[in-house]
Amino acid sequence: MPTDQLSRTFAALADPTRRAMLARLAQGEATVGELADPFPLTFAAVSKHLGVLESAGLVSRGRDARYRPARLDARPLAAASGWIGDYERFWKDNLGAIDALLTTLQQGETE
């Protein structure tokens, strides 16, 4: 099981249901029922997904016994984005090389 923060973040983001829940929470806090609404899932399944998001630090929950809204905590997403951003230079260089090759090929066709 992943133990570092970045691994927990990416493991949590690997599931499309959890990504959809995060997108919903980006609009504001929500209860388990509100998060379950768009999915054909039980409250128990939604709670398990929330547990994964909580253990990754992406979600925090209120402490009121009857009303425990979930809230997005985007700090781990910023770290993941930073890690991905480290590869931006690689992609720019490769896409630049492909662009140059295509330009060369197109010029050869017009001559």
C-alpha cells in the first residue's frame, strides 16, 4: 500500500468515481447523500470512497454527529500538479520536435 503523500494522492485519483466526487466538492461541501446522488452506489460504497479520499488528505469531514459534510482540501492536488509539471519541459521539447518534423514534411510536399 502506498505510504507517501504523492502515492496516496495518485491512488485516490485513479478511480473515476472519486474524481467525480472531488469535482463535486470543488463546488462546495456536501453530505454523503449528496455525493451518492449521481451514482448507482450505496451510502456504504460512497463512504468507502470518501475514506480513501480522506486518507489521501483530499477531503476532510465535519465533526457534527448528525451532519458530517465533506470538504475538498486541494493541497495534495497542488503537490501532484507540481510533480506532473516537472515533466512539462519533456513534453514541450518532444512536441516541438514533432512540430518541426511536420513543418519540414509539409514544406517538402509543396516543393
